[in-house]
Amino acid sequence: MSAGKRAAMLMVPLIAFAIGGGFYTPQASVDRGNSDNSGSEPALSSLPPLPHWANDDLPDFSQYVDTTEKKAAFFSFLYPRIVLANSRILIERDYLDSLSDKATLTSKEYNWLAQQSERLRVDAKPGSEEQFSLLRKRLDVIPPSLILAQAANESAWGTSRFATEGNNLFGQWCFSKGCGLVPLGRAEGASHEVAKFSSPYRSVRAYIQNLNRHPTYQLLRDVRLKDRRNDTPLSGLELAEGLLGYSERGEEYIEEIRAMIHYNNLEFYDDNFRSVVSNLDPGSLEQLASTDAPNGLLPRQSSLNTDPAEG
């Protein structure tokens, strides 16, 4: 098959090809804090209730005999949950910006800032420019391509034990007894477990929160902030640079994630998400963040028409 024909196939998410990825448990990225590891959202009136499908369990991806079909099903299941999580973060980010423009804040607004600061581990004077600056750096989205590639890699395309029994797509750890699943190969004397989540959506939220607040991913946030300041589109390929501590395999792991993004043309999802949320007013974002059915957040077929050159 020519490169052009393969590119045409990869542009269509529902028939996306992908390379395999084993399950690797994060080492240096372990989040040892006990405060709010679920990725929960501080109360905000502009955040609509979560749609019912956000609570759905992971499908049985092992039922697929055809590898292509399995991977296509995995992407089409996960992408709407990424859009949901990121759109709700954008609502929170918009509210944060609105508070930064106010001369005085109410006690309710101070309380919201305090909750976000605790969740994202920001230590700064309440209402200060420093607090707003640090929160703006940490309260931000993660490109879909990076999430899709890591989820596929860490969960063996949704078939790992931690994915099927705990809705954990990213190998995240927890440290309270009974908080998750005990790894079969856990070293003697170790106390960590692999966290259990009530749904894959909660796993996505917790993963985004981990990247947004853990010291290990400071570089990822720095790269994202630089892109924001330069008005450059956020790229999963670029932000992957900040994943050095996600796996003990270091640079090899980063290159594997980038290879998965390239091979599957997952940047398509970055472009789609950027198009969906561009120039959306808060009301439209609220509608996006409460879509009734996940299929409503999948890329429209009209956006898939491509005519790549042969090569």
C-alpha cells in the first residue's frame, strides 16, 4: 500500500490503524498526595451536570477479533470523553479569567479559588496575581492525541486488568489500602495500589489532573504555556516531551508515544477538538460539556474528506 493511501485511511478515525503498546506502570510520576486524586470538579454554577454516559463502564474490547476494529472502537469510545473533560476545563478556565479581571472578589469566589488551588497544588496568596498565574498554567487542557496514545499504550487498548477491573486507563497509583487493585508483581514492602475509578471518564479527568499538578510534568506545562503565549496550537507530539518521568523507560517511552501519534494520525483529533471549541462562547461550551450522547462529540463525517497526494 502506498504512503498516500495509508494516510487516507488513517485520516478516518473509525478505521484508524495503530501500533501495539504494552502496559507500563508509571514510576517517577507517582502522585503521592492523598487530596482529591479523582479529578473531581469544584462546584461552579456554569458547569452543567455531567451527562449520564460519563458514568458508563469500559466496553469489552477483547471481543474484537480484528485488531483494526478494536482500535477504532477504542478511539471512538474514548475521544468523546476527552472532549467532555477538556470542554469542562475550558469552562473553569473561562471563569478563572473572569475573576482575574474583577477588582474585588466575593467570599464564594475566593472559596472557588481556594478549592482549585488545593486541587492543583497551588500555594499563593488568595486573589493574588501569583495565584491567578499559577492556576492559569495548571487549569488547562491536554491535547486529545496525547491522551489517546497514552491510554492505548498504558491499558493495552483497554484490555489490561487495571482497565477492565478498575476503569484505569493510565496506570495511575493510589496509596490508601483498598483504594485500588494490588499489582500482581508488587515488590515486597511496597504499599501502592493501582487506582480504581467509577468510570473511564473519571480516569481521564484524574489523568489530566495528574499532568496539570504533579512536579514531574513541569516541563509539559512549560511547553503548553509557551504555546499559549505564542498563540500556537497545542500539540500532543510536542507536549510528549514533558513525559520523561511517566515511565522508567524515559526517552524510549516518549518516542513510543510519539510513534503511536504519528502512525495513527492522532493529530487529527487535536485539529478536530481545536475546531470544535474555537470561538465558543461560555454558553456554547456549557452545551458541549453536557452533550446527551457521546456520538454527538465524534468528528463529523464531512470533516473527514481528504484527498492526500500519492507518495
